[in-house]
Amino acid sequence: MLLRLITVFSLILLAVPVYAVYLNPAGRGQALIFSYYTVRAGYNTYFSITNTDWPQVRSIVAKVRFREGRNGRVVSEFNLYLNPGDVWTAALGPTADGTRLVTTDRSCTDPPIPSNGLTFSNAAYANENDRAGTALERTREGYVEVIEMGSSLPIVQLNPSTSQFNCAEVINLLQGLNPPTSSLAGQATLINVNTGFDAGYAADALAALTSAPFFTRPGQPGSDFDSPEVDPISHTTIANFSYRLVWNRGIDAVNAALASEYFDNEFVLDPQVNARTDWVITLPTKRFFVTPTSSQRPFTAVFPPTTEGTQCEGVLLETFNRELQSQSIGGFPERPASATRTCWAATAFSIRASADPIPVGNSDVLGSTNTMGWTAELLSLGSAPPPGGVNLPASFINGHSMMRFDGLGFYTSLPSSSWTDLRTGQTGTGSVDLYGYPAVGFSIRVLVNDALACGETICQRNYASAFPYRRMTRYFRQTN
């Protein structure tokens, strides 16, 4: 039986105003960035993607791209079709040498996901010789982009006799005829059954990315942050000022929406509960600005890194414990020490409290190999072993840290930009200098108690939590 369609609105397109992309703290948007996935060290990663556009009853089609964490190369891609109110769920687990996505969800995808799962591919980087590895092992950690390409007013119904979609008809009907809805929302869970760790985080949501549909078939170029359909305008509110910033390109507006000068978060390292903390920092637009021979602002390093300590983005951490003591890590404005550099599209590193030399290897919580250092290929060229994180003095067992990049992280918008003082209602026009790096991420901490008595048995109590960064951004107005 063919699926039934119910048309509730006219398909005639109305004039749509130009949008202004912004990072939506409410978690709904036209594009989602899941800042980290992993199948290392016993972890699986679970995802849910929701079409929250129930009141307007619009179906949507979204591009889903899984990107490996070293250079942001696509390792899996498909189109996802969601009814209003629909939720799509999937999980990532390890294979013998890589990563597989599995799902039992009935929402339509193009191409269909096999019943035994979708194995990630290394085709996008296997022949690049970028010295970040060519094996499938590189797919074991990375990040995910979900970009809504358009919406359709018909409601897609389940076949009542089979409780299945006729996905071939759905795919033919939903070609992104109408503008996107900015109704996507998503969550991810990092779960380790062996240790009992389970930590979740919400995807970062970019709203109002474009006022035009930009549908592409799977594997075709386009439907991305640098597509010409992305409106070159960004919006943010800082310190009682609302800014509407105009740019030359849509990708610049995306950078502006994601940019922050400082990324602040807490760390817990208390030895009484064997506490450990990892920080994840992902640069989802780095791939547009960095080549093997050049880099563009705000990025300062080429990829692949070629000279130890000079071809990665340096960071400075200003760290405070709970007794008002502070500690600076890094060499701003000079190139930082070897422990404070990020080479990858998605970096996970540990914060440690120890006077001992910095251990090399994977991060403490997530087991990441995308730490503040090199891969095996770079080590073979003579680079020093990679540190798995940064060390604090032994007295810094808990507190918070403010991280900033030490590059030229600023942009200047076009003179047609404007702002409004929300206290007085006064407005102004002119270029605006924005300071910051386009980054997303979170901290994850784990607490491991010793074996405890649970009635007549012995159990272990392990806990894990993830927390988004507190962002701080500076704007400087230039009045015309």
C-alpha cells in the first residue's frame, strides 16, 4: 500500500526575509554540531535527532555527516527524513578495526542503513598522505554535523498495515521544496558499560542558517556551512547590546556565531574519589580554512603539522583552584609549551594534578588518541611523544580553567553591520571587531569510588557527567 499524504497547507512559497545565523542556547536550530563521538576505551556513543516542528506540522530532510576527528574528513554520510515530532536514534560501536553505526529506527534514510549496520569508511583520507593515519582506526573518534536542507508541508503517514514507511516515495516527495524550519534538536550519550560511566550532552544548534532550501543527494557537494545559500549575516547579544553583523560570505557568519574568546569550565581531580577530567574542543569550520600549505584567519597552522610545536593551534589555560590560587599554562603571546597545542579538528585532552612529568599517550577519561600531540606517523618523523593532557600543580585538585587560543582570532564585519543598545533603544551602524575562535565542546569528569558494601554484596560506584563550556566573547564597535 502506498503511504497516504495529507496536505494541510498550500505549497506556494511566500517571500522569506534574509536570516541571521546565531548559536541558539535553547538547543533548536537548522544545523546541529555533535562535538564528539567515540568508540575507544570501551565507549559507545548514542545519538538522538528530533524534528521539534510539531505545531507547524512540517516534515524535514537533513544531511547527516560523521567526520573523523583529525582532519574533519567524512567517514559516513546520508540524508535523514523526519516527520514533525519524529525522533531518530542510532548508536556507534567498534568493529575490529573501525566504527559501525547501528539503528532500528524506522525513519527514512537515503541510502538505507543496512540491518547489520553501516560501517564507516576511510575513503576520504586514505590517499591524502596527510600523515594523520590512513587506517579505519582513525574513524573511532570524531564529530557529527546535521544540516537541515529543507522542509515540506505534506505529512508523511505510516502504512497502518505494516507500521513501515514507504521510503522510496518519501525520498521522492521531500526534496527541500520549502525553506528549512530551524527545528532540529539533538542529544548524545557517551556510555561505557565496562566501567559504568554514562555522560550525555546536547548538540550545539545553529539557528537561521539560510532562508533558502539547498537540497543535495547523498555524496553530492553542497548543503554545507560554506554553501552560497547560507546567509552572510550573524546575530548575537552581548552585555545588553544586540548585534546584526554583515559578512562577505556565509561561512564567515557561521564562524562569528560559533566564536568565543574564552572557554571556561571546571575540573575535578580529587584523589579521594579517583576523579579525572577530560576536555573536548572541536573546530567544526577549520577544514574550510586550513590546507597543507596555508591557513586563513582565525586559524594559524597548516595541516598536517610538520614542525613540533609550531604547526598546531596554541592555547593558553588560566587555571584557578578553589583557594583563589591561579596558574597559567602556555606561552601567550609566544608559541605555547609542548603540552598546550591542538592539532586536530576534534581534540580531547586531560587536565591532571601532579608534579610528575606529563604522561604520554591517550587521555584519561575518553581514551582519546587525538590529544595535544602527534600520531604514530608524525612520531616516525622524529616528533616528540604526545602528551595526553596538561599538568597542574599538585595543589590544583579542583577549580576552573579559562582556555583561549593564542592565534589571530578576530574578524571585522562589514560597515553595514548594526547594533542596538537594549537598555536605551539607541542604534548604531559600522564595522565590528569580534574576538574569538569558532569552537564547540564540553568537559567530562568521572568519579570512581572504591568497592562498597551493597547489602550482602560488594559493588563499585562510578559516576560520570558532561558540562558545556561557558563562553565569553568581546566585540568592539567602529561607528561610521
